[in-house]
Amino acid sequence: MSDIQGKNFVFTGKLVSYSREEAICRVRDKGGTTQSMVNEKTDYLVIGGFQINMFDLDYFSFKQRRAQELIAKGVPIQLIDEEQFLDLINV
């Protein structure tokens, strides 16, 4: 069983390795699901390589801000970069 199976993914920023559609297909091929917006069911927020700064609050996307709000409330959303995403899907 893959680490992705049964997990919900949301993407923000532009990916270098795949188009957004290709990344979504890769997640679904591994048994995961994707969402367009971050919510309580989100397991992973994938932050694309062209996002200015993954951890600088001044440059967070709306999805990053929403994820941070939910994390502060105890929702276990993992913020991962594109490299970490590639590691997950290539297992």
C-alpha cells in the first residue's frame, strides 16, 4: 500500500516537475484524492517550487494561510514542498 492511498492532497503554487493536472493524476493513480481548497479533510498541502517562500507569512498563498489556521486548531495537515511530494509519489 502506498503512503498516498486514502490521503487528500491540495496544491498551491506552480510545480516544476509536473503540470497540476499531471500531479493530480499521479495522486489518483496511487489511490489518493485531491481537493481544490484546504479544509479539515486535507492531509497534505503541496507547495510548488515557484511559491516565493514556503515559511514566510508575508508571502503565504490563501491556501497556505488556511492550512496554518487549521493546523493551529489541531488539524494534522502536512505542508510539503515539491521534492517531498515527488518522494511520496515515486515510492
